[in-house]
Amino acid sequence: MAEAPRSRRSTLRALILSLLGGAALWRYLTPRAGAGASGRGAVSVPERDVPAEGALVLPQHRVAIVRGGDDFLALDLTCTHLGCTVKATEQGFACPCHGSRFGTGGDVRKGPAPRPLRRLRLDRRDGIIRVSRA
Amino acid sequence: MLKELVKHLFPRLVREGDLRITYTFCLGGLAFTSLLVLTGTGLLLLFYYSPAPQTAHASIQFLETSVWGGAYLRSLHRLSSHALLVLVALHTLRVILTGAFLHPKKMNWLMGCSLLFLSVFAAYTGYLLPMDQLAYWATQTGMELVRALPLGDSLRALLVPDDVGGPLALLRFYALHIVIVPLAMLVLAMLHFFVIRRQRGLLPYL
């Protein structure tokens, strides 16, 4: 298949047009509101809902609030391996997809998860806990 | 005119050796047959499927329980999609083992590789559409895998702008699954066949 040699001008024109077209298509396909539309922003719960030496698990928000005495810790329940929602167990958290295990502090006990569960920002004010995914 | 067209679809001459079944095992032809079955059953499924997260699963259940032949058609669509993947993989293996990717057929090998990739992508986009637990989590993990690629985050933003399970994401998978990917596959398959015919090879059906 011998092709006619392209002139520099037509090559440049094709290149510029495809770049412009690609950029326009990219802007069209990535709506501004898209990133924040998942509806999993901030959660607020009263402190007394969290059992002492236990955890309050909110699977629909993918958040767990772990309590040890007066220390609170908010964990993102998205598995750091491939993004499934981990389940609370007696020893900590377990991922139903590929069997990763996490301790109550979110630390990896067993792979394939490469990193501990993400800690989320937690604010305590007047007995209300607010967890946000900033 | 129609007669002329049909006449020109068939090759003028066929080499005897090409007619041996062990030459190609007709794997490409069988894969194309699965693609045709997928197109036919897919077109019929379009009449019942609803591409919105709240209604998708219910529409599939309605198809399965209340439509005559609905469960059969859906099973056939699913089964042929499995067949397509297996046959395309075997066809690729045959081409590799017989060295059919070498010089004069290099262009066609590359087109075939694109077809293999598109088949997998078509299967992946179709997997989300029933919106059941399996679909949701398989797509969720797949989209995390995409992130490992260079520019993976951008690709993910294009495919699932509102996260897996969102209405935009489902609509995009739907558009890709029913128009964009199949159209690309049919066009590429035609080019694939055109090159085979020009190199005096044997085609399915014709």
C-alpha cells in the first residue's frame, strides 16, 4: 500500500484540527458538576450513636467511625485495592471482593490491598461528629 | 443490478488449499457469526431495556418474566458474547501459531488486534447494563484498574463522570455498548474482510 507523500501543510492542518477537535470533545464530555454529583459528601452523626470501644458503620456513605474510649477515627470504607466497600468484622474490616483484611485502625492485615484505609476528616462539636471527604 | 452486486461479492477463484477446514478452522468466520447474532439479539433487547439506574434492573426483570422469548433472547445475547470472546481469542492464537501476522498481512493483524480489544470493551460495557450487584462491583473494580494506566484518571473521568452507578456513567456505557463500539467493530470487520479478499484469502459465507 504505497501512500502519496503528505505535504507539510496538510499534515500540520490535520494535526491542529484533530487537537482542537479532541479538546472540544474532551470539554463536552467532562461536565463540571460531574465530579461532585456522587452524593457522598459529608455525614453528621451524634457522638452517642458510636458505641464505646466499637464502631458505627455507615455503608451507604462508605464511612466507619471507630471509637476507642474518647478517641474517634473516621475511615473511608473504599478498599484501597480495587474500590469495593469493605465490611465490618470482629477483627476489623474485610473486603468481599478480593479478601483484603484491615485492622480496626484501617491498617492492612492481609493483602492484596496496598495501603491502609483512607482516614477522613472528622470534626467534633457539641456532641455531633461531622465526617467530610475533603 | 442486485444480481451483479451479489455476483461481485463472491470471489472469482478460490485456491484449493484454502478450503481445508484445518487451514483456519473457520474461527474468524464463527466469531463474525457470533457478532451477527449479537447484533440481532441486541436490536431486539433495545425494545425493552431502559438505560437509567433506577429502572435498568426492573426493565431486565420485566423482560425476563413478562415477555415471551425475552429470557431466551437475553441468554442468547449473553452466550454469544461469551462465544465471541472465546472465538476471537482462538482466532488470534491460530494467527499467531501459523505466522499469519507476517509481512503481507501485517496491516490486517493490527486491525484484528483492534477488533480483539473492541470485543473485550463491548463485553465490559455490556456487563454494567443489568445494574445488579455483579455488574456494579465488576465495573467498580474495572474502573479502578483503568486508573493504573497512564492517563487512566482522565479515561475514568470520560467513562464514569459521576462514578460507577451514576446516571451519566450508565448512559455512557449504554451509548458505547449499543452504537459506538459495535459500529466500530462492524466497520473494522468489513475492512478486515476487504484486505483478506484482496490478498486472495477465503472469507466466511462468501
